[in-house]
Amino acid sequence: MAVDIKGMTPLLQVFDMATSLKFYCDVLGFQIVTTDANTAAPNHNWVWLRLNGTDLMLNTAYEYDQRPPSPDPRRVAGHRDTALYFAAPDVDAVYAHLRAREST
């Protein structure tokens, strides 16, 4: 018997939450559903986002106060196979939007 799955919420590890939130919220339009209560915005360690019924969770690779100045290449290399697929009825419009916001 198959499991009745109604959706999926990916959890991505990010290096810099503030920078990640700028992209996911300001460029793509996600809204914050909830965050960890341990840190002040935008330096959360965990965030749950939603856009048009699509959920995404972000978690920092390091606690905010323990993050090194740059990502560890060995740690990043282990996550090169991550891909996200977003459904969009007008792919060309999404592409145009992203290109227009490229410098953001």
C-alpha cells in the first residue's frame, strides 16, 4: 500500500540566512511563515517560507554567531547535487522576472 503524500517541503542548508532571505523573499516573492525564536531578523537559523502553496525551509550551516567569514569548500562540495524544481505556467515570464532582478 502506498503512502498518501500530499506535498513536500524541501529543507536547504544555507551559508548566510540574510542573503538567502533577500533572494527567496525579495526576488522570488516567498513570505515567511515562521522562524526559530532564538535570533532576530534577518539572522535566523531556521526559516519556513511559502509562496502560492509551495513551502520551503532554510536552515543555516552554522549558528549565526559562529559562521566563518566564507563557506568551507569541503562542506559545500557535499551539496552540489541539490536541485529545486518550481512549477510555473509561464516559464518565460519567470525567466524574464529573474533576469530583471539579477542585480538584486
